[in-house]
Amino acid sequence: MTKEPILDVAQLAHFEIYSPKLEESVGFFKNILGMDEVGRKGNSVYMRAYEDHYHNTLIITENDEAGLGHVAWRATSPQALERRVAAIEKSGRGIGWIDGDIGHGRAYQFTTPDGHKMEILWDVDYYEAPEDQKTPLLNRPQKRPSRGVPVRRLDHINVLASETKKNVEFLEEVLGFKVRERILADDNSDVAAWLSVSSLVHDIALMTDALGESGRLHHICYWYGFPQHLSDVADLLIESGYEIEAGPGKHGVTQAAFLYVVEPGGNRVELFGDPGYQIFDPAWKTIEWKGKDLEKAIIWHGSNLPQEFFKYGTPVKSDVLV
Amino acid sequence: MTKEPILDVAQLAHFEIYSPKLEESVGFFKNILGMDEVGRKGNSVYMRAYEDHYHNTLIITENDEAGLGHVAWRATSPQALERRVAAIEKSGRGIGWIDGDIGHGRAYQFTTPDGHKMEILWDVDYYEAPEDQKTPLLNRPQKRPSRGVPVRRLDHINVLASETKKNVEFLEEVLGFKVRERILADDNSDVAAWLSVSSLVHDIALMTDALGESGRLHHICYWYGFPQHLSDVADLLIESGYEIEAGPGKHGVTQAAFLYVVEPGGNRVELFGDPGYQIFDPAWKTIEWKGKDLEKAIIWHGSNLPQEFFKYGTPVKSDVLV
Amino acid sequence: MTKEPILDVAQLAHFEIYSPKLEESVGFFKNILGMDEVGRKGNSVYMRAYEDHYHNTLIITENDEAGLGHVAWRATSPQALERRVAAIEKSGRGIGWIDGDIGHGRAYQFTTPDGHKMEILWDVDYYEAPEDQKTPLLNRPQKRPSRGVPVRRLDHINVLASETKKNVEFLEEVLGFKVRERILADDNSDVAAWLSVSSLVHDIALMTDALGESGRLHHICYWYGFPQHLSDVADLLIESGYEIEAGPGKHGVTQAAFLYVVEPGGNRVELFGDPGYQIFDPAWKTIEWKGKDLEKAIIWHGSNLPQEFFKYGTPVKSDVLV
Amino acid sequence: MTKEPILDVAQLAHFEIYSPKLEESVGFFKNILGMDEVGRKGNSVYMRAYEDHYHNTLIITENDEAGLGHVAWRATSPQALERRVAAIEKSGRGIGWIDGDIGHGRAYQFTTPDGHKMEILWDVDYYEAPEDQKTPLLNRPQKRPSRGVPVRRLDHINVLASETKKNVEFLEEVLGFKVRERILADDNSDVAAWLSVSSLVHDIALMTDALGESGRLHHICYWYGFPQHLSDVADLLIESGYEIEAGPGKHGVTQAAFLYVVEPGGNRVELFGDPGYQIFDPAWKTIEWKGKDLEKAIIWHGSNLPQEFFKYGTPVKSDVLV
């Protein structure tokens, strides 16, 4: 009988990005994506989408360069947290406990082999809407904002790694992630992988960094779930002077209706416009795309991806001009 | 420290309904909902939606009366299966092992306190599309049918119970279901509950049977995920001579875009037209609807539910005229 | 050879409604429907939707009672205007010329047999967006607002008449309207009629006033064209404390995806959520609904219409409680 | 006072295309676009979309080369027909009367300066659905087909011309078309023009043939009106082995959600996925796109157009490889 799956990580809880233009970045998430600012501390601003249940899911921290601050995962129980911390410590990637931050209690920090900083936690603060923001739709933590084209909830993160395989294995073995889909080179080496602990096709994706860099961010993603909202936000972006990098279009991988845009701080943001598909099968066999299938993997239909898509990440490296 | 959650059941795997008009029922799922017939055995027909990954998700068995045959759950691992079987046996609700059926291996059968027959299993057969039905969208097990308005995958089941609370507790304690939302009477007794083992708001719902009966089926549900398809299938249903019971409309509970129709055999079928919302929080606090909030729980907007909705189930009982 | 059709009226140009709560009405159209205030004069406020090409399409005038101020039609040419004015004068329904108003030049005023005040005009002012509101989408007169769920353009008006037939004939004979669809009573008398001069199924509809009153307004309508926006605005309406009278749902008549809500001043507003269908046939044979077909005429699918829908109009009459 | 507009042409009535693979072309329109075959005569097949009101809108005629057979316009009245025939004859472009064809009575044939064959007519046959295809939606001439992703109605035609300006002037002066939008080169010469007699932004478009040829067809277009159907038909096309040339995407010009695909006979077909916008203003000022605005004219968002799009037309000329 095979080993039981690790079911100790429940979900992506929040992420932190760096921005050299803090207020402009905050303005983008607030006015275009309809997110709310719910806290400030030091040079960090805490934000949330209207169907995020926790206090915040996005932290924007002022920094010289754009990039990833950290990624936070929530364990499935306090006991699961302890088990994963033990496993991380055993892997030699642990940093140590922090007391907590706005929106959550103590968390254990660590890094991936590629140097992406992560944390795992159990204690979270739920968002309590002020009276005038409470909605009769009781499963929605606050009213849908009447500003911009509001995203519903945090969806996933996509990071670049100097070597995909090693990082994928770390996430699989130490945290229990499952590889849902992957793209292979002709020599069967990993080019990109989509992993999740939940029914989402990916809570995190890893792609081999075309520039050979380590620790970079490809994009963060918020979710609409309805295709029309990609058209709506495309109008708003264009008429607000933003350049859409790609989309609306539909990936074969994950079946996601996508739109990519770079926020004022320089980080790429994906907006997910339809439900995609979901994985409930506990023994899911990884979907493998390679060779002749790759074209449809990347674009099932609609907008193509520009070359920049495969090179640009944050921090920005000098041989990519945007 | 609180007890750890039971994470041994992964998903709803399939269900069986009874129909006094077998071929007409099969025709409905085939021609209106675009499902495929993939097997026959005895007086049962096995069917699947085009994004169902297992061999089949719907069994229609000829029977004098409409109603529920059984509901099948898939465990998260072989070990998890053994643990749940032990728990079921301890509960006194176990029936015993069967060798399997078309599409799956051995399964352990049991009943809920209300008498709904269920089974839990690990071994499943994946669907292998014939060559001409394979699609370059590798995460889709077969081509999208060009017939009717094809549903994508099985979603959930909703059963009537003479007493909701006792059955909810059975599912929670023995199988690890979590109560995601519930409707309470003024005296705080349970009227209805939506439970899941997955990120779906419900894999199963239970509602108190207004007629006081036991073991009845309220409806089975297949999923579209896109709101337009409810309009499309509404056209097809009306123009094919079916009467839509309710919808398209939107529930507050589960945020589901719904449409209800009775298939020719007499069983109610729900079609789920948008992504609804999902629950990734491992410590989700049950949403409770009662009193003044109830109206929005039932209908957030759009089509109302007729009185029949709250009484009609299968087998049909004589004091409901449809 | 039959007489040639009158092609002298091109379109609905604007309408004026009365509101006892001027600022609240303005707030509704501004914050919920994303319309802009573009002028004020006396106790009137002039507003526009973002794809209205003329200066304004809605005038809200403060008044003791809600109701219709006037409806304005644009002629197809200056010559066509003269011809229609001559015809109106001949009909005995003419009032006379006015010099113009904010957004248009001289106009000829008249009343329908039922007493609804109308005007016909040629000279219009086109909207010139301020620099920061100009869009690179050159066929759109201004940017899509980032506020509320913005309607695109004015669609139609629906009025109640003490006698439908006489008013329909006036519009047909004097102004060249064509009856696109109508509902007939069992005795073949007119219950309601949908008329247009354009390819829209209706620029104006008339319904027999169930209270026997004259000159009342049933509703004004703005257009989205995309079904998702009805769901979006339904969320916004409900969470802003408005009660949706009916919808989203789909009429058989006109194939319109509808939502009805009463604005704070008391006037009913329809929001049209899909393209409906259009009539390009110059010899269109009126669609007639009666008897057994009526149910589908009123609701093709989705939300029902409450009894109030068939009685409530503005000014509100005392025997209708809302 | 300026001259009155010519209002003698009401709409595009039908078009005929040539196909070297007749049965395969018919199969495409039937099985992918859900159209019905309603007649055969000689080597021609007559087809219709389910919301086309006339007997047929598409004629496919077997021919050595793909291309345009003819385009038919319906006059606004019998008198209007006579006036236009007189004007055509005066222009020297007339061919003469034909007795009629399946679906219409006598028609007057002529050619544009570029050699595209057209006809104008008044007498049409309305489609009478067989009993089992009648729908309770009385404004729909037949049931929505349950096959493929059915288009609703004919929309427009787009032709290539060796010189755009001269042909545009012919349509304006002789037939009363209005130029709704146009693309200009840096020297202000016409590159493309969108013209209509109806409220549609275009019933016909003309683009300068990049190969300098005369009389070629760029594409014919059928209309969905709902964006989801472009995604649906994209799935069906890809999984049926067709290559989508471009789309789904959104043009700035006409605000059309588009998808382009080449049917088996070689002719390009556009599918129009949303309502676009409409023109009711009888004095519409032509929208002019040039220079820096061109990029957004061609693609507002989503899929790009490949170079082939600007060269490929039918008949296919040898210096374009597809």
C-alpha cells in the first residue's frame, strides 16, 4: 500500500510584493481592481478583495526594486502546522518563527531552494466588515465594491526559479503539494509546473527563469470567475492608460481565462476570468504537455503571449526592456 | 488543542437514480445535457459528463418509482478508506463490501440514519476516450459534445430527510463532512444544511422533508460554471417541451446560479450555472441563515422557487400534485 | 402598390422624468447606473450614459409627484421634421415650437391622445468629453465610468394609456411607428404594444393602464447589452438597500433580459441586459401574443413579474400600495 | 437645407459564396454553426440561421474557386426598389432583372465598380418552420438547434476592393449607404470603410486589397450576440480540427467581439460574439481612425490578427500561402 498523501497545507493565505512606487501600486489595486486598503504598518499597506475571508491577502511593501516579499500558506490544523514545521526544519530550509503580522498570528518562515521566502501559519484574523459594509449575502464578508472592476478573491502565485524541478520536489515532499500539470522540454526536463494543495489546479506555479535568475516573481493572481469581467477590466485598464500585456485569452494549461497587466510598481498581475476546472480526484495523474501539444497548452484560444511574457519577472533584470 | 479534522473523504464520485422511464431519462441526459452513455448492465445505464474524469458519474436504473439508488464517495487514500469503513461499522450503519461495479472496484455500502444508501470506495476507472473523442486540451478527458447544452461535470446531491440534524451529525462524525451553511428555524432547529469534504460549498445538502418522509431525493446537480449556459439550456428545455421548475436565478446560499427541471423519470435535476464561491479555509465557520435573512438565502436575485420546490421529492408522495 | 412607409422619425432622443426627491434620484442614476450629470437648469438635472452620443438623454425635474415629463424623438432630417410637424398639427395634437433646451435646438411639442407629452426635433448637441474623459475607443464618446455598474445607452420608454389602441394608431399614422409585437385580450383588443421607428423591437411600448388612468409612465429603460451586468447591478442594488421589483429574467416579448427597480423618486427603471433581437425587415409582420402563448410572452424564463408590475406606474395612484 | 438622406435600402438580405468543396462547406455551416439546409437547386445549397426571418440567407454554390457569388439587399418598399434600380441603371452598373430564386422574387442585378456582384429586391419568402420546429417564442422563426454552437442570424459581409474610395462612393451615392467608420492612411486615402443602411455599424465593409486584386471576398459574418458563444464555438472548432485564424478578441472598429475561421471551401467566416454598438443617429459623423489610433482600431483587446488576415481573400491568389 502506497504512502498516504500529506494533507497538512490547506491553501494560499496571502502574499507580499515589493513596489518602488507604493502609493501608485496601492492605487492600482484599489481603483482598478476594487480592492480595499485595510491596514498600514511601516512601509507596508495591507489590502483585500471583497470575497477574501481573512483580514488581508495582499501586502505591498515599499522597496527599491519590485519583486516578491513572501508567500504565506495556511495549515489544515494546528497539528498539521507543527508537522510541516518539523519537516521544513528537517529540510534545512527553515528560518524560524515570527510573532505574527497584521491579520495573522505566529508563522514559521522558510525559503524554497530557489530562495523564495515563504511562511506557514494557523492563526488568522477573519475580516469583520464595518456596519455599512455588511451584506445580506452572509457568505460574502463585505459588500461588492462599487469602484473599478472588483476582483473577488486571491487565486494563486507564479514564481520563476533557476531550476524548476528541485523546487517542485521541495514543495511536494516537504509541504505536500501535488503537481497538477507540467510542461516538459524535449529532453523531459521540467520547464514549468502547476501545483496545488487545494482543488484549484494551482495555488502556485513554477517556471524556469529564462534569464537564469533566482527568486523572482512571475505574477500574482486574483480571481473574477466570470468572463465578462475580463472585458470590463480591459476597458478600464486601457482607458486608464495601462498597457495590457496579454489577454483576454484562454490557456490550455489550467483552462484559465487570463489577462496579464503590470501594476505601477512593476509586478505582473494576472486576472482570472472564469472558473477554469477543478481537481477533486485524490490520485490525480499529472497532465504533461510537450512537443506538439505545447502550443495549445499555452494558448487554447484568443490572445497570444508576447515574448516578454517568458522573460519578464521581478526584480526586473537589465537585459529585458519593457 | 482541538481534535484534527477528518480528511478521509475526497469527493462525490457518482450517484444512481431510479427511473420508471429508463430510455426517456437516458434521452434527457444525452440530448439535453449532452452526456454520453458509456455502459449498460442489467436494467442500469451508465453515463458521464465530458469533464468527468472517472468512467461514469450517473447511473440510471429502471425501477417502479423514481428516487435515489445510491451515492458514492471516494476516499482520499486506501488507508483513509479503511479508517472510514471502520468508523461506519462502529456507527452500526454498515451494510458491507461489494466487489465493484462498472467504473470502480470494491466499495463499502452503508446507509444514513434516514435510509439513504451510500458507498465509499478507492479504486476507480478513469475514462479513456476513443481516438476520435480525444482532445488536444489534455486536462479534458474527451471533446466537448456538439449536442444539447453539455454539462461539464457532476456537482452535488441534495436529499430530503425526516430529520436533518441527526443525518448531518452522521456525515460530520463518521465521514468528516463540514457544515458550510445552514438554515435554521426560529427555534434554531435545522431546516437544511449544506456540507462538503471538498472546496465546494456542498457535495451534499440535506433538507427536512416537508412531508415527513424518509430517504427521498430532492435533486442531483451537474455543473456548467458559465451563466450563459443556463440561458442556452433554458431555451432548449422550453423548446423541447420541458417545464422549468425554477430558474435561472441565484441562491444566496452557496451563491449558485441555478435552474431546476424534472427529468422524464420524475427526478429533479439542478444545473449549476456559475462558479458559486469556494471554501479553502480549513476552519470555516458555518454560515447560518434564519429569520429576516432567509428570503435572501433562498433567492438572492431572479427566479423565485415555487411551493412545489419545498415538497416535491422522489419517490413522489401522493399528497403532492405536480 | 401599397403606400410607402413613413421613415421620418429616427430614434428616441431623450426623456424627462419627474421626481419628488431630486438629489436622491440623481444619486441613483449616478452611483448605481454610473451615469454622469452634465447640466443643471432651474429644478432640472441633465444626465447621460457613457455611450450616449448626444449631450444628454435623461432629464430629472423636481416635482411633487413622480411621472413622465416628456419624451423626445429625433427626426431623420430637417425635412422629415417639417413633414411630421405638419402631420401632428393636422392631427390636432400639436402644442407648438419651443426654442430648445440644454442639449438640443428648437423642438415641436405635442401630446398623445392619452396625454403623454412628446416633442420632435432635429438639432442636437453632441457630447464633447473633457480631455481626461476622452477614450482611444473613438466610437465611444467618453470613457466607461469606474463607478457603479454603468449602463451604456438609453434604450426605450414604456407608458401606460387608458386605451392602448388609439394611442398606437396615433404613433403609427402620425409618426410612422411600426407595431413590432403586441399582446391581445381574448376579444382581440389591445392590451399592450411594442413599437419602433428603429431596428430595436421597441423605442416605445404602450400598455393599457390597469387603473384606467391617463398619461402615466410605466418605466424608462437603459441598456447594458451583456447579461453579466444584470447580475452585477443586482448585487449592487441589493447591497445598497434597493429592492429589485423583478429580474434578472427574460421576456418572450422582445427577447429582453430584464431587471426592474424603482428609483428613489418613485419611477420604475428597466435595465436591459442582453442584445434582445432586432428587426431589419421593412415589412415586419406584427408578432401577436394571446391566450395560451401569453405566459411565455411575459416570462420566457427566470424571474416572474409580481402583480404590482401590472398596476404600478407614476404618478402613483392611491389604490396601489407598494 | 441639405439634401435628404436616401432611405431606400433596408438591409442585407442574403449572400452567395462559392466553394470547391460543396458538401464539406455545407457540413461546416450545419454542424459547427448549427445552420439548417433548406433547399438545393443545381449545384447550390440554401441555408439559414435559426433567427433569420427569411427563407435563407446563405447560398453555397459549387465552383472551381472559392469567392463571392453575390450579395443581396432588400429595399424598404417596392417604390424604393424602383428608385434604386433607376439610380443603378443611371450609374451604368446595372445588369438587369432576374425572375427570382429560392426564397425571393424578382431582383435587379448589378456590380460595384470593383466587380462584386449584387442584387436588390423587395419580394421575399418568409421561413415557415415545420410543425416540430415551431417555438413558443413567437418572435423566433424556429427552435434553436441542438447541434454545434448555433449562430442566430446573418450579420454582414466584408469585401476587398482594388480601390476602396470609388466603391464606397458608389454605395453611398447610388444605394444610400452611410460610412460609419473608416481607416485612413497617412495621406488620408481610404484603407477600409464600414458602411450601413441599418443601425448596425456595418452591413458591408470594404478594405483595400493588399494584393491589388478586384472583386474578392474578405469574409461573411454571422451573429451570436453573446460573448460566451465565441468560447463555445472556439472549443468546437479546435476539437473538430479547424484552425482559428484569430479570436476571440475585440475590435476597436465596430466594437465587435470577433472570431475568424476559414470554412472548408476556403472562405473566411467571422462570428460576431457580442452586440457591438449601434447607430441610431441619422446624422452620424464618420469615425476616422489613423496614425497612432490604428492599433486600438484593429484590436481593442485580446487576440491579435495575423499578417494573413490582411492579405488572404477569396478567390485565393498565389502569393499567399495559407
